[in-house]
Amino acid sequence: MLTSDIDNFWTAYDSVQKLNDTTLQKQIIQTLYLDKATMGLRDFMRLRQHSASRHLKNISRYPKFWNSVRTNTLAIQQHKDEMNLIMDRFRNLYPAFRQPEVYFAIGCLNSGGTTQGERVLIGAEIAASDKNTDASELNAWLQNVFCEQQDIIFLVTHETVHIQQKNTYTKMLLPRCIKEGAADFIAEILMERKFSSPYMIYGLEHERELWEKFRSEMFENESKDWLYNGSQVDNADLGYFMGYQICKSYYDLADDKKKAIAEMLDLNFNNRTVMSNFFDKSGYALKWPSEPQ
């Protein structure tokens, strides 16, 4: 677990506050933060289009946010022991477990977490935010995200599940949702507690209507109504909920729970037959018999 990028960001942040010249401010961010990047932050910079200009724009626009989130980002190191415990549980649950390198950095307010190879990359400014974070300057999506305490352990565990998954590239809605839902479901098992999120709360309240829509679209190559749409709709990422429910149904029906977890992790997500068989075996559709005409 590496957090040195967080320290470097705040060093650059403090130096920027002492200057008024934007050219010099960008140079400071580049020199004191981006040029000192760990391997994880280098990946994050490339995947999420970080730049000195973009960081400076965020710093200048959202002073209340940065002042309110700083302490939380610096406290992330305190979660190290709990994260190590999760990794040990995962190793015992899944013999083929691959230990990731976990990097925390300050991002550009556009990603809570992602993966690259064997690395888990976490945007600490999002992951460490909570209901006390002042999000009044931010967009509606981020304000909604920050309404509740962000669960750093869950986020790292979710991304660690993605590290274990194989053959994950696919355009089809069903496997994309199962990929994300499996990460949520297995993370809960490893953490030994439930995870609450807006999409889970809304999903449980509207499950039947979501299922009616999902079953007519699940083999299509379109996911904008279901995934990664937090900046576009009020009730976002409901595909996570659908995937979670399918995986939970699969797990609940399995006699060998440890084997069921391995089967989820070993799925070939770009094989339609494999994914269709997994869905059928989950028995999820049987929960929703057709309503009488």
C-alpha cells in the first residue's frame, strides 16, 4: 500500500497557494507532484488524463473541497492493517489469488478507482470523502457521491477482485454487469459486512421493473443506461446492482460456496455461451415468474 503520492500532492498544493503566476503554479505541480509519481500514479495519469493544467484548474475552482478533504486523505495510511487482513482472507478463499500493488494518489476528481495490470489505483480525493466533505462547489454527481461516507476498504477490495478476473473485455451488457456485480458481491464476503450504495438502495426498491428492462437488453452491446453513467442520470450504475443480484443468486444456490467464488472469478466474460450458462445456472430469472395476464 503506497501513499507517497498523496504527500507529494499536498506539498505541491501548499506551494501553489504562495504563487499567483499560473505558469509557475503549473511548473510546481509538475515538479513536486507529477514528476515524482510512483508507478501507480503514472498509470493513473495516463488512464485518467492527468496534467498539471487540469490539477491547477481543480485546485483553483474548488478551495472549500480541498480544505475539507485533506485530513481524510492523509489518514488513509491508518487502514493498512485492515487492507492486509482482507488480502489474507482473499488468499485463503481463492488459491489462485494474485496480490496487487495498491496505490493511493490524488486524482482529477474523475475516478474513485481502477486497475492496471497487477496494480490497484485509487483516487484518494474521492475515496476519502465523506458527508463532512464540502462538495458545494462540485457537480451534482460528485455531491451525490459524497452524501455518504466513502468506504475505502470496499473500494480497494472491489478493485482487487477485478485484478483476479480473467478475459474481462466485452461489449455485451450481461457480462459487463456480472463483472462489476461479482466485484461488489465478493468484496462483501471478504469484508464480512454489507456495502450500502445509492444503486443498491434504489435497486432493491425497484428490482422487478429493473429486471423487466434488463432481460430485454442483457445480450445487447449497449450499456449506457446501466453502467458508468453517474454524470448523466439520477439513478446511476444500476448494472452493478443487477450483476450483484445475479451473482448472489448463483452463490446462494451453490452447495460449494468456495467453488462458486472461484467460478465467478474464472469466468470468460467475452464468451457469450459461458455467460449465458452462468446466468441460467444462477436461477435469477426464476425469481420473477411472469405476471398473470
